[in-house]
Amino acid sequence: MILTEFLAQDNIRLDVVASSKKRVLELVGKYAADYLNQQGYCDIPHTSDEHAICPLECFGSLFKREKLGSTAINNGVALPHAKLPENHLLKLDKPMALLLRLEQAVDYEANDNKPVDLIYAVLFPAQCCESYRGVLPKMAEALSDKGLIKRLRQAETSDDIWHILSMSEHEDVESTVE
């Protein structure tokens, strides 16, 4: 459940065109802000053109974190993550995730020197960041499964991706029960 718990099916994007790690983070910031502003997570009047979350704020948080060290987890996968900027208009009480599969892999400064084409990004609300401290290692472990990575790369639609993630988590539950 760790990969679908914070991921909405609307936040799965395939064949995303990006030429660099910076551009990937800009797109994640844009997609995240668009989703938050459109899905009722922001307490703003519907008549207002104002947006509670700016794409540049999301990008800035991700970029700042990335400056501390690459969030690539090898085998062509990256797990960028950051705390969302504090914002009294944002009514999000749990992390949100986005999954991007790039049309062409980009250099992500990975330890294994492989370019990255699968991005699983997580943004944490400032007020509950501490309560989700242990989630990133579990996500990284799940995203290190070479079989899962191969199936995600072969998927044809976002529905296929969702199904693959859901099934992989179901398989993980069964293996821990045995």
C-alpha cells in the first residue's frame, strides 16, 4: 500500500518530455500545484483566480532538497521529495505523490550513473511532515524491485501503472503473511 497510499490515479503521467533533472522538478511542481489547487485542497473562493499553491513554490522546495544530494535510488528511478511550503490556505493532511515516466531518461546524478526515466515524487504538508518520517525508506525499498520497475516501464496507460502498483502491494502483503 505504500506506493498507492498517497498517489492519486490522476497524478500518474506517462511519456513526459523533460530534458534535465531541473525540468523534471519544474514539471513535478507544476503538476502538484495544479492538482492541489483543482482538487479542493486549497481553501480559496471558487470565484477567485488566486491559487493557494504556486508551482514555483513546489519546485523551489524540491530543488532545495535536491541540492542536498541526488534523490535517485538507482536503476533509473528517482524519489524526489520535499516539504510543501507553509500555507494557511492548504488543507492537505497527508503527503501527496506523483509518478512520472519520462519519454527519454535524463541525467539525475545517480550513484550508479544510470539516467532516470521513472520519477516517484512525494510532497509532505508542513504540519504533518514528522508523522510520515519512516515512509521514504519503505517507498525506496518498493521502488528498488527490478520486476516492478520493468513492469512500470512496459505499461501502456496510467490505468496499467495503477494496476501494477496495486497488484505489487497486494503481492507484498501476501508474502509477509506466509
